[in-house]
Amino acid sequence: MTAWYRVYPGSALPRRLTTADVDYLDTAVRRAYGVFVDDPATGLELARATAASVLTRRGFDADEVLRPYRASPASDPGEILQALTSLAAAIDRIAVDGV
């Protein structure tokens, strides 16, 4: 199985996302965009929760990684969409770089 990884300073092992992780996250983000249409805040939270579960399982500090990708449920849908789009791009970067 292919794994994307990046070695972190001071770490003996790389942190990895497997191909299955990446596929799962891609599917989750697509679903989150679908939910966004009816409930923007829930769509973003779905994407964040799914990403957090995968990242935590693979040894990432999910709170730190996902901190920038938040929006209040009362936020404008445009602001929530921007956070969701940024989160999707971050997931793509994590899959390739491990960051």
C-alpha cells in the first residue's frame, strides 16, 4: 500500500496517511460540500470531525492542524464556505506532504 509521509524533527517515525485514508477524506469532503448546501455549519463540522478522526489515528495533533479551519455556526455562509474550501486544500496538502 502506498503511504504519503513526512518525517518530523525529533520523531523516529514518519507520520503517514494511507491511500485508504486519503480516499476516505476525499469522500468525506465531498459529502461535507453536499451537506453545506442545506446547512453550511454542519457541512464544515462534518469535514472537521472526519479529518480529526483520521489525523488523530495517524498520530497528528488534529486540534493544531485543524485550528485554522473553523467558523462559528452563526457565520455568514460565505465565511463557512471559505473555511471548508481551505480545509479541503489542507487535506490535500497533508496527503502529499504530511503537513
